[in-house]
Amino acid sequence: GSVSYSLDNGINNITMRNSSNTITGNRFNSTNDSIADGSYTFRVFANDTAGNNNFTHNATFLFENTNVNSCRTLDTNDTVYTLTQSVSTTSTCFTIVAGNVTLDGAGYNIDGDDGLTDFGITATGRLNITIKNANITDFGDGIRFTATNDSLIIDSNITSIADTVLNILSSKSINITNNKLSTNGGSLKFGITFSSSSNNSAINNNITDSAYGIYMSSSYNNSV
């Protein structure tokens, strides 16, 4: 017999092949490397050697490409997103609205245009966020966490920031380790700020070109 499948209710039917790369036989499979983000219903159609057709199975699934090549909202829980090229924007680049999310910059650049109200990465009300291996430049705040807990910023270069490199607001248990941090110079510029934040740590970070390397306001039990 032979088998095909559709992701658009039969408008386009894709022929499946077996392990011998032929279109008849058994043990069919198919690879689709061009699917866009979205919700799909996978429908399988089969016919036997006598020509009998049968709709055999359907399954609905949600697909999201976790290889990131542009600024966007990161909105799927329990997901590792990986940058696959350098990106730039004239506004905020990454907004995280899910929990247990990792953004791996993979050494690529995240570049803004020095807008004071723009952030390289921002998260509000989240748990277990990890930012690593990122090169972030030319934003108002490099990273802003608000009411975001149990998170990690590690092994990143965040430089030429117009206001605050790492702005930690009403957050706790943020681990900031092994980062190179700098503003674009001048007065009233901050490397790391902890505002109404507790039980955070900033260890082995290189902070330069900042009027205030580490600034704390209404914060306690923070290790630096």
C-alpha cells in the first residue's frame, strides 16, 4: 500500500516513504523541515494494494521553532530557545512571557539603537529564566527582570547600555555570574541595580564605565 499525510485538511497531501525510500510497502515516515509556527492537525490517508482508501488517524499538535533568528516574544513554557544569528531592533528585542525558559545567545549579538525605554531582554512575573552566552548592546536596559525569581544570567557580554545594564526589580534568587557589563559612559549609569529585591547574588562580574557599579535600594540579603 501507500500512505500520504496532510496538515491542512487535505488541501495538500504529502506522500510518505518507507525505509527503502519508496512510496509503497510499509513502515512509512516523512520529514518536514519547512513548517511554520502554529497549530496543526496531522491527518494520515492510506490505500492498500487493492486500491482501497482509508482515513486512518489524526492528531492535533502545536509547533514552535526554538531556533531564533529575529527579535520576538518567547511564550512557551519549559523551552530552550537558541539564537542562530545576530539580531537588531529599534525597540525591545526579547520579551519572555513563559516560565522555565532558557535563551542561549550562542555568542551572537542582540543590538538596539540606544532607546532609553527599550530592553535587550525583559521578563515580568516569571520563574526559572536563564540568559546565557549573549552579547547585548545599545539598549536602555540590557536585561530587566521584574517580579521574576529563581533565575540566572551567566557568561554574557552586555555593553554600551544607555541606562542600567542589569535592572533587577522586585525579584529574588537571581544569580548573576561571569558577565562583562558596561554602560556607554556618563553620570547616573548603573551596572547592576537591585530594587526591592532580596536573596540575589552577583559573583565574578566585570563592571566598567558605570557611575554606579552595583546599586541597591530597599533590598536585603544580596551577595556581591
